[in-house]
Amino acid sequence: MIARLLEGVPRRGLAALGALLLLLLVFPAFASGYLLSVGFLILHFAFVGQAWNIMMGFAGQLSLGHSLYVGLGAYAAAALYVHFGISPWIGLGASVGVAMIAGAVLGFLAFRFGVAGVYFAILTIAFAEFARIGFDHFSWVQGSSGFFLPVANYTTNDLWNLRGSPKMFYYLMLAMSVAAFVACHALLRSRMGYYWQAIRESPEAAQALGVNVFRYKMAAVVISAAMTSLAGVVFAFYYNNLFPEQIFHISRSIELILGPIIGGIGTLVGPLVGALLLTGLAEGMREAMLQLGVEVPGVKQVFYGICLLLVVMFLPHGVWPPLARHLGLERGAGRREER
Amino acid sequence: MSARLEVSAISKSFRGLRAVQGASFEVPAGSIVGLIGPNGAGKTTCFNMIAGVFPPDAGEVHLEGRRIDGWRPDQVCAAGVGRTFQIVKPFSGLTVLENVTVGALLRSNDVSSAQKRADEILEKLGLGPKRDLLASALTLPDRKRLEVARALATQPRLLLLDEVMAGLRPTECDQMVAVFRELNRAEGITILLIEHVMRAVMALAQRIVVLHHGEVIAQGTPEEVVRDPAVLESYLGEETEI
């Protein structure tokens, strides 16, 4: 199994990944509280970016409403915890279930009735907006006034109830990101992965080769939704407050896809590189400006805009593919090279 | 000979334009049949109805006795029909090997055995040395070969070839002809091909069906068809050299 996963992955790539993992593992020992929260954010975006990438990067279905699954996952687990004291580890089953159902309904409507391309993207936005407005009036989770988890100053880490220090959350997110990376790597090399890529490149040709396009597109949406909802669970227990206006907002959907776009759509390493670059640089810049005593509201958004602009202009396939070529790590790192 | 494919009186209109009108023909098992006719005669429309891209407005298509009209393309493919596209549709971002592996995965769950099979097919079609190139890097003749390789990877019993010789040089064309002959002889694959390159059609086809304005105007052996006055008038013309 493991031998099979490693097959064809260049040694140097493996070594680089190992080194990165080691760095991420020891990072909390040196990081301040602030840096640790930046680290958590980077991993969070790497994880959701990876999940989004399954739909867009692998199967070619553009979702601009992934905040829907983050939000559903967050609310489901948080509500079960607050109302019934159910551990998030059990609650995440509900999160995943709800997200999968939402994804399946969306996918069914779109793919059964031939909604594709831009129209599909608009449909994903509509679903997220629908959830945002719906949750604003959902009194079981306090509607628009926000849903709060009990915060206590825990000196011990209670992993079972996800109550603990940022360090615990950092390591949890790290474990999830590693798992997502490995899972996506395995998916990409499975029959499903081949079929997804075939659908992305040409649905007609894929269908002529016996691929049930509807079924595999559905699978992409449902798997992506399930993964994304897990990030929502952690999000809820990390921040302890949920507002429909924030968590389901389209700006969240956009924010989470910037990483994979800048890193490299369809690549395995892209979402990670993108999250590192974007979140790392944006937070670093904000911090540097604070040190200098300048505070400009919205500077992060402007920075995101500039990054996106530069990447689209000069690296249309993202930062990772050309970087991988320079480092000689092309194969096994996941590809979508220059056309 | 039993019929592998039986097309009975199929018709198709696009917004009032009658592309195919009551076309009927048979493809006997183990044979090679050519479908010829001038541009716009409805050849590709026929293919699309057989392959399940769209259902015929009227008429029936039977594959080995089973009615398949109205099936989805993936169902038709799974039933044993491989097709190529006249306007090639490679998976551009994937390598040549990956392209063919997608086809091979229809009959095998296991990626590595599918890859092995894909490799064999690439060798057969002379694409072996290009297996690791991206499909987008291929020349047009190679893309046509890739179309064939992908279709073959699904292990079809009936192969629909839509102008795979177009744009090939005569020697390349002869190579392809040899490949199809071999596939037909050694593996018993039945072939229905749309072709404008008469050199290839005459060399391959045991029977020829001629379409004109969506109707079958002649069918028979190549020798019969090329002497048919209606065919000469509508398609081949006087000066055709065979």
C-alpha cells in the first residue's frame, strides 16, 4: 500500500516534503502565539484548498461557494456540542453528512440538467448565499446574532472535546493537512482520479471511453464537500464563534480558492504553496506595517488582489509548476503543465 | 454472417435540417465496412447516433441483437463500441500514456494493469516513444493515432473510426491501414469507418455504404460501389483514381 503510494514519486520530492513536514512539526516550539495562529491559518487554507482542488483541479468543476461546506460543517458540529454535549469527533459525522447532502443536491441539480461552466459556478454561489440567509434566521443556532461555544481558559488540552491551546489545534490541522495531501495523492492515482482528469480535459471524450460523467462529477463534489466540512468543524472549535454573515460569505469562498489558484490548480503541492505564500506574506506584511506604526484597513485584500494579478499575468498555471520544474520535482508532485 | 451492428431506418433532423433520413445498413461481425459520402452527407451524424451522443428521431440501432439507440455514450462504449472523433479530443493536459490508460480503465479497476495494456496499444500504433509527452504536444497525425489508441484500449468489438486517415501522408496512411487489417484479422475487431481517403477505404473495406443528403444511395462491395453511376455523380466524380 505504502510502496504503491510512493511509486514514481521522485526521491528529491520526498525528501523535500519530509523536510517541510519536520519544519512544520517543530515550528510551534519556536513560534510565538501570534505566529502559531498564522501557522494554523496556513494549514487551514492548505487543507480547504486541497479539498476545493478535488473539484476544480482534478474534475474541472469550478465552485465559488465552498464556504457553504465550511459553514455547514462548523454549525453542525458546534450545535451538537453546545446543545447536547456531543464530542466534535462524533459530531463531525453529522457535519460530513450534511455537507455531503448539500453537495449531492447541488451536483444533482447541476449535472442532471446540464448546468456547466460559469453557470455551475453561479449555482454554487447561490447555494452558499441561500445558506447564509437561511442561517441568519435559524434560531436553533441563534441566527444572525451569532452562535457561541463556551470558552474556558483550559490549561489542559482536551482533544476529545477539542478544547485546548492553539498548539493542539495547530497539530490537529497539521495532521489533517498531511492526511488530505496523502488522500489526494492516492485519489489522483486511482481510477477515479484518471476519470476526473479525463472529464476535466474533455467530457465528451471521457464519455466515449465509457466514463459515467455524471457519477464521477457527483463523486468529486461530494468528496470535496465532505473534506471541506471537516475544516469547518475545526474552525468552529478554534474560533468559538460563528456568524452566518462571516462563515457563509462569498469572500470566504474566494479567500479559500486563492491558495490553490496561486499555488497551481490541479497540483498536489499547489494548495500548500499557495496558502504559505498568501497567508504567510499577508500576515507578515500586516505585522511589519504594525511595527512601523502604519495601519491601513483592507491592506490584506489589496495584497491578495496584487498577488492574483501577478500570478495570472506571469504564471498562469500557478507558482508551483514552474517551481517544480526548476527543482526537478516534476513527476509525482501532481502536474498541470504549460499547454 | 450475423450482424454486429444493424442500423434500421434511422433519421435525425437539426432544427428542420434533415441530416440523416431513413438510413439502413448492416455491419457483419468481423468485417470492415466503409461509410463514405460528400461533406454534409450525414456520416458523422450516423456515428453519433450509433455511439449514443444523441438518439435518432426515428429508427433503431441494434448491437449484436440488443437495441442500443437512446443509450448514453458510456453505456454504448461499455457494450463494446469504441469510437474516435473526427475533430480530435485529446485529454491535452495528460500524457499520451495517461490518455490511453483512461480508456483501458474501463475493463480493469487496477491502474497499473491498465497502464500495461495502454503501453501495449501504444507500441502497436507506433506511439511508444511518445508515451510520456503531453497529448497537447503531439502533431495532428499522432493525435489521430491517439484517438485510435484510446478507443482500442476500451477493448471494443466494434470500432467506429471517424476520418482517422485525414491529414496523414500516404505512407502513414498505409501504416494505419496495416494496423487496422491486423486488428481485424488477429483480434476479430469489426470496423466501421468514415473516410474520405479512397486509397484507405478501397484497401480496407469489404463493403461500402454511400450516404448522400442523409440517405443511403448505394451499398455493396468496393468494386460495385465505385462503378455505381449515382455514386460517381454525387461523390467520387469522373476522374477518381483508385
